[in-house]
Amino acid sequence: MRFQAPRGTEDVVPNESRTWVWLEQTFRELCHRYGYSEVRTPTFEDTGLFTRGLGEGTDIVNKEMYTFVDRGGRSITLKPEGTAPAIRAYVEHSLGSQGQITKLFYVTPIFRYERPQKGRLREAHQTGLELIGAQTPESDAEVIEMSVRFYEMLGLRNLAARINSLGSNESRKTYREALLEHARPLLADLPTEFRERCEKNPLRILDSKDETLRERLTDAPVILNYLDDESRRHFEAIQGCLSALDIPYVVDPRIVRGLDYYTGCVFEIHAEGIGAQSALCGGGRYDGLIEEIGGPPTPAVGVAMGIERALLALEVSGAAPAFEPLLHLFAVCLTERHAEFCKIVSQLRGQGIRVDTDLQFRSAKSQFRQADKSGASLALAIGDDELDSGTFKLKRLADGAEFTSTADTLYEDTLAYVSRS
Ligand code: HAM
């Protein structure tokens, strides 16, 4: 019986995993530059955290959560996103104090029962960050700036943030009504389920994937015309700050996001050429969530970036990095004194040299063949003579050049010849 990875999941095989590690390190480096600390939260949470936090009317809560009852009778959900868990941890451990800013970041798998396609998985991975405790436009701008800088650090160019404002609770309510009134006749021939969802959450109409509906909605009211003065000033100040920071952005009133917790400025960054699922990242301000899940009223803004989509964009743009081989040395065993051979290899490893060997001790020919394939820079052949004399030959695999070394200098010589190869 053979098994495959479950539908909508992917293995990361060895020649891909270095790119993942590099991407995650780049993200960590970015976050450290801006004063963020890492938080790691469990893979599953109480279901209520998400139904309450993300909103009952959202697709994620309605259709996509991996929810089950555990053996203790609790309703458990695999986390479909990282914000609610990070905020739950913030509240649970009192990570912030009144009037102070707390900056958290995370790298996490997320689980959504969606229809798998290119760039859309059932287990996907995100890098994300949450800036908690600040209400200033500069804090929104910093999160947008970090998102753009992240892709720049990865080597992706020409990406602009698409930004929008959902305004205050009051102005959003007025807008929702106006939008629904405009859209109702246009929705008449669409499936009941979709219409019901729109009635519950009219903003969803705007980011519908249905092209005909999108066309019909070209004259729909625009949310930015409904902003109250305070929200408009805030949104303008964010734009002023982004311009000062040289962050490319466009105002796009169709960006409404799929989660209910957003309250002000929202944004996404999209990439071309990676298929229909083109959003590399999404985020925005969510000033009500912390109170909603039991904390003190605290403003916050954040973003999450899809790792798989960033990797797709890197592949398409040809910006994916090439890595040097990891191995320094392949040790070829030409003696029956295996334990002595293993000791030398172990000493080199203990000093930090990356060494591989053939633990099956096959013929010299197959070991040298394996050395060539291994990607190591050097081969070290160890036979009885070498063990007795303490003198060794290092062979540079790229051109066959040989160098003599001794037991005492093997470590330095390996590093010296590796760096010269
Ligand atoms: P989101 O827009 O649902 O936002 O997800 C953020 C990013 O995660 C997307 O832009 C996409 O790149 C990636 N992503 C989401 N679902 C999938 C999937 N099924 N397959 C592959 N990639 C996926 C959030 O999750 C919010 N928590 C963002 C946030 C943080 N807002 C404030 N703070």
C-alpha cells in the first residue's frame, strides 16, 4: 500500500527546503530590523477563538475550517490563520501593557479546506507580523513598508501595495447598506447561498471572483466616498508616509479582505504570472479584535505573507537564489580499520567541517563516484598508509588537483581549499 501526501498539501523536498529556510531567515532578519519578536502558538486552538475572532459570516469560518471534537469532547480547530492565535497569546500572557507597543512576528502553517489549485493549498504557510498598541497612521505605514521591503529583500521587484480604507464602524455600516441596495438587483439570478452570504457580509460582493458580477458592479458605490473625516485623514496620512518612504502603492477600493476583524486601512500585494491566486500578502488594521477575544481595547495592525506564493513569484521572476553545496568534504574509506576512519571523520565534524561518507564501505570506485555526486568540494581518501603516517591527500573534485595535509592541519587545510575551490 503506497500513500500520497493528502490533497492540498505539499512535501518540501531537500533541494527546496533550503529556499524555505532562506526565505524564513530573510523574514526574521526583516522583523528584527524593525524591533519585532517571534511568537510561536499551537497548531490548534479552541474553535471559539476563530468563530469569534474572524467572524461567523466569513468563508473561512463557514466553509474552510478543519474542526473536530477531540477525545475530551472539546471543539478544536487547526489554525486557519495566525492573527487570532497571536492575539490570544498576547492577551493570555499579558505581553503588552497599556500605552505600550508590542511587536510580534510568526512563521506558521495554516489550514483551510479550500479547493486546491496553483498557489492555494489546504495546508499553506505564512510569515506574519502584528503591531499591537498603536493607532497612528505611521504604524499602518510601517506594516505596509515591511511587506514591500520583505519582497525587495527576496529579490522581487516592481511590486506595489494596493491599499484601501474600510473606515469607521459607522461609515462602514452606511456604505454596506448603500452597496447592498445597489447590488441586490444585480445578484437576483445568482445562487441563493451566495446571495445570503452577501446579505450577511456585503463587502464580499466586491472581491467576488465572478467576472460577470465584477463587470456588473463597475458602477457600484465606492467605499472611499463614505469615509468619515477622521478615517479620511488617517488614510491620507498613511499615503503621505508611504510616499515619504518611497513605497510604491495604489489606492484600490476593491480591496476589502476576507476576514471580519478589519476596521481601517487594509492592503494586499499581488504578483503577476503566478496564477489566479495572485495575492502574495494581505493585512490591515483591526482595532476591535483584542477586546473581542477578552483583552483590553487595544488598536493593532498586521499582515501575513503566503510562503508558497512568494516562492512561486520567485520562480516566475527567475529571482530564486542558487545555493553553494552544503558539504565540504566526502571521506572515502580505503581501509578495513573502519573505527579509526570514523574517528577522523567525527573529529572533523566536531570542528565544524561538513563531511559525508559511505557507511556501507563499498568499493573505492563507487565511493569516489558518490563523492562526485555529493556536491562536496573535496574528497579525502583514508587508507592504512594515511592512518599510519598521519599524512593525507585532499582532492579537489572540480579539477582533480591534490593537496597534502596532516592530521594536525586537516581542519585548516580543508577550510582553506574549500574557500579556494
Ligand atoms: P489572508 O489574506 O487570509 O490574511 O492570508 C494572507 C496570505 O496568506 C494570502 O495573501 C496568501 O498569500 C496566503 N494564503 C492564504 N490562504 C492560502 C492558501 N489556502 N494557500 C496558499 N496561500 C494562502 C490573513 O491570514 C490575516 N491573518 C493577515 C493579517 C495579519 N491581518 C492582520 N494581521
